[in-house]
Amino acid sequence: MVEGDLLDKDVSSRLLGAVKYQLCIPNSTTRGNNMTSATLSTPAPTGIDSESLEQFMDIKQKSPGHIRPARTKIIATVGPSCGEKEELAELVRSGASVFRLNMAHAGPEEQQVFVDRIRQVSEELNAPVGILADLAGPKFRLCELENESIYCALGDEYFFVRGESTAANELQSSYEPLVDELSVGNHVMLADGTVSMVVEEVLEDRVRVRVVQQGTIRSRQGINLPGVRLSVPAISVEDHKHAIWAAKAGVDFVSLSFVRSPDEVRTLKDIIRSSGSKASVIAKIEKSEALDRLDEIVSEADGIMVARGDLGVEIDVAQMPMAQKRIIRKCQQFHKPVIIATQMLDSMHESRRPTRAETTDVANAILDGADACMLSGETAIGKHPRLAVEMMSRIALATEQGMIGQPLRESGGKRADGLHTVTSAVVRGAGTMAQVLEAKLVVVASHSGRTALALSQQRSFVPTIGVSTLETTLRKMCLYWGVTPLRNAPATNVEQLIKHTDEWACHNGLATKGDRIVIVGGSHLTSGPHDARMATGVHDIVIVHEVEGNG
């Protein structure tokens, strides 16, 4: 194939063309040749042009498309405080790119209402918006307590009993086998870890525990059992039903709580795929067993969530910061997106401003390499959901501004993103070219989203636009750091994509005449919309285009 097969003479003449080459590399895993096509120009001075970054951040919503200024993605949990359509739209305009549906608090019938509203908001704003269905997993809770709460004093003794409790010092769990699976010396953590009990004696129908950290417990509070090996499956019958609903509802991400092994991730993938969905599976790390098998779980999952609420109870809370950093580093090695969650701006449940510690927490997560930060109760039940999203965006912007000039992130040695090595090399080259040439924009055409994810993992500060023929792929990009999905771009026609990008970038103030734009894409871009054989992942292309628009 020569360049003329892709571009007509007029378009070809508009490309920077001091040096042009074609590289053909056989690919044993696909039919035909795997060809990497690139059009390069002579190098410009090195360095990142911060002017293009500032232009990019100044634009919040211009037709066509919607630009979110922060590169770190924001996930907002849907709840009573933000469930109406206009409230959801307000959060999108404030910077939210993914909405989380907490399946522990509402079933499919109630959540379907939110799915429909989010899709309506997405259409009205002309902005792809992702939806994450968060499965509850095997969460154990206290049953009803007399007078709804009990103060547990240091040294007090209680009994976890099988069946109904008949005395004030008897406690019952929603997990029936609890009495059978506890051993002497095990710790039982209640009230988010603020109350701790140790098992003193195991009897036939009850377990005697002693309070070692005092506090108040309440009805239906969660129970954590750090270090206890439980027989309960990670996916309950209810979770299975919710996963099928999420797949059929077109949800983009499904997260699995209390993951302990990669087999559980594979099981959820099988459930989702058998229901006709390609939703990404996010494994929530919140058990010590997950940390023991972290490499395997990260390799198997499509993404990871650091669920600090339960993880900070399951392990020593003093170890939590280093565990978070370890998980982020592991995701970088495997090229998987990572979400940091729980209490990021917790004080904004009530307050209009976060604490200094919370803002520092968010910033440090971004500096460590988080792809997304999540708001839970802050948006679901808090008093100021819009302010919480805006504050998260402001912190991200301020932090990212201090990261400009950093070299591209090195490729991880354990990547498991399914990307062909040739495509990986081409994407790496495109990122480097964009920096060296001081490009104003990078456009990545991606059918599955893998190419866009690979570009995201480089952490380039050149503004990056993702285009695809599939709306599902555009919504996946809502989780990818630094990639803004753009609808209605001709993602399967090189000539039209160059023309469209030129006009769009100038119209939105991202580029002017003479600026450079880097375009990278795979076989769907090189083959065009009518070549089914070529659309099987066998070609990659990089183009450097000099903007013709007036400005």
C-alpha cells in the first residue's frame, strides 16, 4: 500500500512531508500483513507548548462537542441529591464524565430511570457520558438492634448468634454462616472500623467476642472481617441479576465489590458477555486477599477501583496510603485505568468547601497517576453536589498544571491491554511526535478504545480528542485520562477526518493556520468504511497535518 491508496493528491499535499515512509510488519495473529503507515515531518524544537493547554482548558462547551477541561476524569454517584435530569446535566457541565449507580441502594427498576435520564442529558449536551453500575457484592450487615443503637464499652462482651437474638448482648448478622467461619483471635470490625471486637470463644450456635475498641454500633451497619477466609461467593444471586440488567441496559462499566481472585472477574465478564454486552469490568480492591493476588486481578480486569472505605478497615488504616500507591503503580504497569474512591471530599456532604487535607488527598492521587477520582455521598446525598464536582475539577486542573513538562510515562513491562505490539509502538511514536513538533492537538481514531487507552496511559499534555464510529467506545473514553471523546467525526475516512479535524480545531479555538495536528488510528481508519477485511486490526497510521484554517 502506498500513501495514494489512503489520500488523494490534494489532501496528501497538505500534509507535512519532508520525510515520508511506510513500514510493513508481518502479523501472525491476523490475516494479511500488519502495516504501520506514518507520515512525518522534520523535527521541531523539543518541549511542550503550554499555550495549547491553556486554550484547551478555557473551552468548556462549544458546538460541536463538549470539552471537559480537567484531564483527570470525575465519577459522580447518582442519588437523591442529583437524580433529576437538570441536576445530572449540571454535573456534566461542571466536569463529571461518568455517573455511578450504586446497586446496593436501589434495584434495576429504580436505576433504569437514572440510565434513561443520563442518556437524555448526553444527547442534549452532545457529550458522551459513561455509566458505571456498582454491584453490591457480599456485604455483611448487622441485623436490627434494640433501640436501633448500642454503645459498646471497652471490655464488654457480646455474642454473635445463629438465628434470632433474644438478649441485649446478642448480635445477629445478615450472613448466616458467620458463626461457623469465625475462629478465636479473629477481629470483627463494625461502624466503618470505629468499633472493634476480638473473638474469644467459638461455641456450637454462637461466638463470644470482646470489645477492644469502643464506640456506638447501629442497626444495618456493615461488618468487616479482616483476614477471615469466607466461603461466600463474590457474585451473589442478586448481583448476577443486576449484572444481567446492567448489560442489557447498555451500561458502560460494571464494578465488582470485594474481589478476592481473578476467577471472580472472569465470572462477571462471562455473565456480561453472555448478555450481549461489551461493558468493561472494574475490580474493586477492598480485601487483603485482593492485595495478595494483585497482579492477577489487575491483569484480568479492564480497570481497577481503589475502594478505600472497606480496604481501610480490612487492612491497618496506617497502611492504606502505601497500598493505594502500590495499586496505582500496578495499574500503570498493566496499562489499566485506575479509580480512587471514598471520602475524597467527604466534608462536602455538609460544607461548601473541602478541608485542606481532602484537597491534598485528591491532588496526591492525581500526582500518583489516578485516571479518575470518584465522589460518592458528596453527590448522591450531599447538600452541594455541583460544588463538589466543580471543586474536584478545580483541584485536578491546579494539580495538572504543575505536571506540565514531565516526560511521557514509560511503557509498563507487564501490559495486558490486548494491544498489538505494532499498534503500541505506533501510539508511542505519535505521542512523542506530538511533543517534539509542539502539536496543538492529537486525534486518535479507535474502534475498540484500546488505541485511545494506550495514548491516555502516556500522560501527554497535548490536548487529545478521541473519535470512533461506536458510541459505546466513545463512552469508554470517558474514563480515560486526558482523552475527550468527540461525536460525529468521520473516524473511518482519512481524508474526511483530516478536513473535519482542521475545521473543528479552528472553530473551537484549539488551532490556527500553520499549527500542527497529529492523527493516529488503526485499521478502521486506514481501510475506510467499506473494507470489512481490513477492519480486523491489521493496520495503523500516524499523520502530521498542518492546519489550513484561517485564524
